[in-house]
Amino acid sequence: MKSMFIQSIIALVAAMLGTAYLLPKIISIVRFKHLMDNPNVRSSHTEATPSLGGMAFYLVLIVSLYFNHSYDRHDISISLYPPLIILFFLGLKDDLVVLSPITKLFGQIAACMFIVMEPSFQVTNLHGFCGITAIPLWLGVSIVLILMLIIINSFNLIDGIDGLAAFIGIVAFSCFTIVFFSAERYFCALTCLVMVGILIGFLFFNLSTKNKIFMGDTGSMLIGFMLGVMSIRLMTFDQLSLNKLPFDAVDVPVIIVAFLIVPLFDTARVFTVRLLQGKGLFTPDKNHLHHVLVEAYDLPHATASLSVAIFHIVCVCIISFVIKTTNLYVTTLIICLLLTIVSVYLYYLKRLCTLKASGGKLNLKESGNPLYEEPVETQYR
């Protein structure tokens, strides 16, 4: 146990230092080659900024998989290399030339198929969740693919202000670390710690004023992918590992939702608003949770990101306590009530922002009101 503690500290510190070492090199190259992220109408930054921080994530993670392989009892690390390579080049190209949402989606599906087809990641039992136990292989494959895509894109979408995706990632990976250590799944636990170290090292530069760098799609998709992998791995635990968890096997899906609640909630909320407004799901806007908070309270990015991360931690604690002391149905009700309250709060906060911006006269179109409709004379132009 002592040796595992030392190994954990080494993994965390080495990942943090490795990332901190690589990022200045990447910043220098990006600036020299003029591969900067120039601000546009949706940007939260006002100056051209390097946006290839995800390159450091990829390099440190790949190296760590080699050193942590000895703890990989189920030989799943080999399944991570092909999808990580695909996502790395997909994100790199998107950061440099901007890909269409459809192209990115097909690339993500190609990457996820390596996980879907790996037997160690095939979900065959929901352990009584909603009364469901064994499920057919085709349904398990569908669940894995859909869940992976949702998590990848939720982190891709939430990366809108400095520090937010990194803070949320640190919270989520830390939660998974605790779970995997309790189940004695040391490879997954160490890999999660490596991701925590990577994100801590990244924050020193992402929140900097002199050597700022963004993680870009290369980084956000890698974070989402690895969290998807950890979520699926938790769902595929054998009974022996499930018995070591601090919660019941039937509660695993709810625990995963709790660990990822902020990006999942924000994505679901934004997509719902866009559908109600008749927009495409991937139509850019500023209705995300972080955009509303920054606009409403004029918060610095670091403060807004830290506030959302604290909210995330509070949600995890509340859900974990409720699921431990009550049952699945009460917990689901609490989650729905909590998210409904937050949704209503954000809706009126957005309206208030628009009211201020319009000098006291509310413009329903700009407020993000889902009930707004174009006037009849212009609707079909």
C-alpha cells in the first residue's frame, strides 16, 4: 500500500511537471509560426493566443500509459493508443483550420469504435438500474458509443473561458481516482491521477497573463475521451470490484452522472434552448453556463471557473450523500429538482443581462427566450 501511495505521488507530480515543461516550448513554436487563436464574436479573449495546449496533454498521457502498464491487469492500455492518436490529429486540425461539426463527429465515432469493440469495455449488465440486469450486446455497444460521444462533446463545448474545462476535469478525474483506488483498479486510478497532474500543470499557463495558452479542441476532446473511458470502465466492473465500491452496483450510472454533472447539464440545457429557438444543435451562441455568469456578474474567468467547479463539487457531495442514504428514485428526483432550479436561475439571469445591455428595454430575441419567434413578415425570408 505504501509503494502504491508513492507511485501515485510520482504519477501526479511527474505529469504536472511534464506538462509545465512542454507548454512553454509549444507556446514558443506557436508564436514563431503564427498559429494563434484569433478572437471572434464569440471569443472570451481579446488578443491572439496560442491554442495548442492539448499537444502537451497527449504527449504526457501517452508516456504515462507506458509507465503505468505494469498495473494494467486487463491489458486495456493498448486499446487507448489508436483512439488517442485519431483524436489528437482531429483536434490539431480543428485548432488550425476549423473542421465542420459533422467531420468532427465522424472522427470521434472512428476513435470511439476502438473502445466499443474492446471486450473489456462492453457493457453487458446494468446491475438492476431501472430494474434492468443483463442486456444484449448490441444495446451495450450502443450505450458505450452514445455515452462516449456525449461526454467528449460536452467537454468540447464547455471549454469556453479560462480554466473552466481544466477545473471541471480535475474534479471529475479526482472523483474517479477515489473510486478506482477503492476498487483496487490501480491502472485506471493512476491514469486519472496523471490527468489531474496534466490539468494542474496546464492551469498555471492557462490562467497566466504573460504565457497564456488554451487547450484547444485537441485538449478538450482528450479530456472528454478519457473521462468517457473511465465512465465505461466503471460500468464494466466485475462483481468482486463492485463489492469494494462505497456505493451499490445499481447506483453506478447515477454516480457517473454526478461526476460529470456540470458539462452534461450545460450541454443538455444549451441544446434544448437551441432546439426551442429553431437553431441547429451546433449553432454557436453565448448561452452556456460560463458565458451567462461572466456576462451577468462581470467576473474574471478564473473566478467564474472556480465558482462553477465549487458548484460541481457541491453537486457531487449532495448526490453521493443522497444515493447513500436513500434510494435511486429519491436521488433522481433531487437531481431533477436541483437542475431545474439552476436552469430557471440561468434563464432569468440571461434575461437580466439582455435588459441591461438594451438600456432597460428587453429584447426577447437576444435574451435567449425559447418562446421567441421571428415576426411573420421576416420569418420565411
